[in-house]
Amino acid sequence: MAKESSHRAGAAGLHRVVVIVDENSNPFELGCATEVFGLRRPEIGRELYDFRLCSPGPRTLMRDGFFTLTGVAGLEAAEDADTLIVPNRPDPEVPRRREVLDAVRRAHARGARLMGLCSGAFTLAEAGVLDGRRATAHWQWADAFRARFPSVRLETDVLFVDDGDILTAAGSAAALDLGLHVVRRDHGAEIANAVSRRLVFAAHRDGGQRQFVERPMPDLPDESLAPVLAWAQERLDTPLTVADLAGRAAVSPATLHRRFRAQLGTTPLAWLTGERLALACRLIERGESRFEVVARRSGLGTAANLRALMRRETGITPSAYRRRFGAETGAGAGAQAGPVDGARAVAG
């Protein structure tokens, strides 16, 4: 386990995240889970989770035998997990061990939150906990997944799916997207930003896995949108329009729209609205209680518009968000100002 693991004897009160590692599990997703949930957070000033690994046996050969995991707890550690991350593997057609599936079923029955990273969705479906539920998996395995588990509502154009107590990520790097989403859900956008800065990874990536599906590369790829995005993020409190963004990029609105679709998987207006909502959330977390001020400073105009957009995109009102993540709750303690975080889950 990582040298800075947050697991201690007697880490009372912390939400416990347990990862089951099984034969041929992928080390990348294990590393993502460890980075997001398992490291100490001196930059925040407190720990966020009690993190531990477990395995069905004392010695586990991981991905094609390149890694061997020893010295971790047995499957009994999964019995008191608040969040259980299930094992994935590069050969999803191979059935899971019965004892692993039983541990997943017991965790689900007692109300634990379940997470499947990449092919981990196959483990959840094999355990029977995804029947009738929404989930995602890597686009390469979509057809095979649907053939095996037709009762699961598979969504293939997103990076992750949050279906309440069961969450799934579409691919390897999407494990980070989902992990940061969970941190945001548990501790607020400010803390998620602090974790993403340490990872040197975007706190929120717009678009879905459709943008990564194999397709012919254009002969003349569009230029990066980064300069115009950075310019807009510094002016969110002003009445920016799509035409303003296009003018800054020195292209027509139609060309800008195509570039946003190709590079971010979204539209200029949807991106701008998401950035403004994210800024509004950060202002609320930092203690601004006057929603008309939050709306004005984030470029959303009126408190009524802020309430409507927050309810639509996050599922809760500004007042509820303030009660959960406002300064009086301590959710933002120790975090520093950073890049604006996307307020909307990729799939929620």
C-alpha cells in the first residue's frame, strides 16, 4: 500500500473505503483509488477517508502477473466498508470468485455504497446488484456487457454514472473522474479541487467517453480551446455570450461550436453555464449567504436563475447546498482557492 495511506488503527468516524483486489486486477485503477481515497491530506488539514485493501487470498497476482499483492486484509475487511470498490480485470468474461460476489451482495444488502471502475461493472452485474439500474462500462465492452446483462441500463456515452448507492466509471482514467466526483459529493467542490490539484488532474472533465472512441484523425485538427477557456473563466461575472467566446477565439460561432463538440463533448453555452454554476458553489462554500450576490458574481444573473439551475444540475437548492457544504459545516477547511470545478456530474 502507498506509504501515505490514510489507514490507521482506530480511524474512528471516518468514512471507510475498502477496495477488493482479486486475481488479475488492474493496478492502474487500484492506484487511482489509492490516490483519491488513501493518501493523507496535509494541504487540507484533515483526513477524508479510512482506506484499506483486501483480497480473497494472502497472495494475489495482478494484471498478467506483473505485480503481486501481499500483506493486505482478507475479505472480512469488506464487511464494514461504507464504500466498497469492487475488483476489475482485463478479461471481463471470466467469472468472479463466488466469495467475492457474495461479499459484494452482502455490502449492497446492508446499504454500503458500491463502486465499479472500468470492467468492475461486470463484477457488479455478475453479483446481481445492477439489475434494472443505470451503469457504464468501457466502450470496447459495451456489446459484450449488454449481451450478458440485458437487464442493466448501460450508458455508453458518459465517463461515469452516479446511480445513488452504485457508481460506475467507464474506463481507466475515468476512475479518477468518478473518484473526484465522490469526493465532491462527500465533501464539496472546494475539497475536490484540492484533491485534483494534488493529482494534477482536472477536477471535472466535460463530455463523455464517446470522444475517446476510435475514429479517423482529421488531417488538420482544431487548435486547442485552452486560451479561450482560461479567458472566459476570468470573466464569468460579466455577460459573456457564445459570440464573445467566438470573437476571442477569432472564429465564427459555428466553428466554435464544432470545436467544443470535438474537444470537450459539449456546447459553448453548456460549458459556460457549468463553469458559472461551479463558481456559484464555491462562493457558497466560502460563506457567501446572499444568493443574489452569488448569482451576480457567478454571472447567473438572478437568485431565481441560480435556484433553477442548481436544482436542475445538482439536484439540490442553494439553501440545501449551503447547509451541506457551507463555511459553517467546515467542508472547505484547509482548501485554497484554485481552478473552478465543474458542478455537474457527467451522469447523475
